[in-house]
Amino acid sequence: MAQIRIEHLRKEFGSFTAVKSSSFTIEDGEFFMLLGPSGCGKTTTLRMMAGLELPTSGHIYIDDEEVSQKRASQRDIAFVFQMFALYPHMNVRKNISYPLISQGMPRARVKEKVAEVAKILRIEDLLDRPVGGLSGGDRQRVALGRAIVREPKAFFMDEPLGALDAEFREHMAEELRALHDRMGATTVYVTHDQLEAMQMGDKIVVMNHGVIEQFGVPQQIYDWPATKFVAEFIGSPPMNFLDFDGTVANGATRVHLGEAQFEVPEQLTGAQGALTLGVRPEHVALNDEAAYRGEVIAQEYLGTTQIVTLETANGVLKARIPSDRPVRVGEQTGVDLDARKLTVFDATTGKALLSTANEEVLHHG
């Protein structure tokens, strides 16, 4: 397969800049996710990597070969689209074999490779069926088969599961990841679904307005978001934000919210001005004896857990707690925050305030 390196990639459409100087490296064999909301530049980035769009500036390397100005057909990659892009007048076998036939491969070898791919994707019984009568999941398997059969250096996938229903999408995500692991492929995958990215990806780039907000492994991005945007976009419910004015002085170990004090990790000291304290719902606990108080304004039962929403002096706070903990809407209760899992953000820039000692867990584009 291939290592892919992106250096200062930029794409302009007239006066609009879709991608602003992106840089990252995808290692050989990684399942790499480009994640972000609609219009963030993730699909444009993928299309430039694939040769479907030419960059305004910057460089794209596939196995150390500069391919920025090469056509898609010269890059030895396979592209899987959201809407399958199958040939409706051909059956499954002909759809999968078409790339090999167009390359002039001997028919005996084509038949052999199609059979191998059909077995991997578990579609042997579909080979002679027309694609028009297939379910969405089976058509996506055929589209994957047409990509896999070529054995390219890398697979590029643009929201390939987006047209499937939620239950089947989760099943196909598991199958895609298992297929990737069996093949040892380099895969670049675009999605707006943060659960899909966390479930499948080895590395994730989070994009917003054409800018890379954060680059790293899923747990790093979830535990140590580099910006408030990442903290909000990753997680369901997203991270809580409590605004306060004050100073987390060098050497200090506590943040003051009203009458309450919360310990903060050492790397968060040195912050001052308008600040925001961030904490995930699962790191919030209800404790009647705690000094920090809030009023329960909503409760959502989720089976083994419940989401409790509280109004506090510093903003709305959600807590994910066991479902057997009695809670009543309208009651006042104390709140504890897990000191090991707090992040302080600059309220103006939205950037996380972290010491140099902790920057190794964050990789900014």
C-alpha cells in the first residue's frame, strides 16, 4: 500500500477558500478519517488527494512521489462514492470486473480475481444479478468490490455509508473496518459522523471552515480537544462549557466557580482572562454535599444511564449518570467534576490552554 503526505494544501474557488494550508501524513496501512461538518473542506481535500480537483497550492505525495498535478488515473488509487456510481446496465460480475478488463487483463485472471473479491465481500451469490435490484448495502459491497479488485495503493472513500439506514450503517462500518484490517490497505475516509470516525479510524483529522482543528488518534481527540469546536463536535452529548472570569495562576491547582473550587491538572495553569472550563458529561457526578450547585431542568432516560441537565451559575451542565440514581426535575443538587478530566479554554479564541508538557498529545494542522 502507500504512505500519503500532504504539505500546505490549499484550494480556492474564486474568492472562496475551501481548504487553507492543510498538512498531515497518513502512514502506510492506516485507516484515516477526514471528519467535519458539511462545507468544512473534507471532501475537497479528498478530491485533491485523488486527482479530481487540482490544488491552488501545496503538495501531495504518494509513496514520496509528487502527484499534485497528475490526473486521477495516474495516481493508482481507487475512489468509492456515497451514491455507489455503478453501471446500471451491467450485472454485479461485470461491474466488478470492468476496471480489470479496461486494463487488458486476461479473462481467466479477471474471473479469478472477481471470485476472490466476491468471497471477501460475501457476495458470491450475487455475481450474476443486475445491480438495479440490489439493496443499498449490497450495492455498496459491489462498489467496494470494484475498488478492491484493482489492488490500488490507496482507497479513498467519500461518505460511502451515508445513504444507508442507521442500523445497517453501523453493521457496514464494522465490516469495512474488518475488511481494511484483512487487506492491510491505506484507507482515507470522509465522514461527518463523529461516531463513525471514532469507531473506525486509526487517526482523525477534524476540519472546520477549511482549517484543521486537530489531528490525532481518537482517544487523544476525545480526551484532550484542542479547541472548543472539537470538544463540541466530538462526543454525544458534547463537552460541557462553564464560563468564568479569573486566573489559573502558575503553580495553582484550583479553579473557583462561585463558592466552589475545582482542582485542575498542572498543564492548565497559567491561564487568565475570560476562560471556559470544559468537562465531558461522564465526568460530572451529582453529590448532594458538593459546594457547586445546580437545578435539574431536564432528564433523559437511556437504559443503563441517564442524561441529567442542570442550570448552574456558569451555564448549562449535562451529567451522564447511572439510571438508578433518583433525580427530579426542579430539585437543587450539588455537582462534582472529575479534576483529572478538566480542560480550560480561552473564551475568546476557543483554543485549549495546555502546557508544553502536554502538547505531545495534540497535533495541529
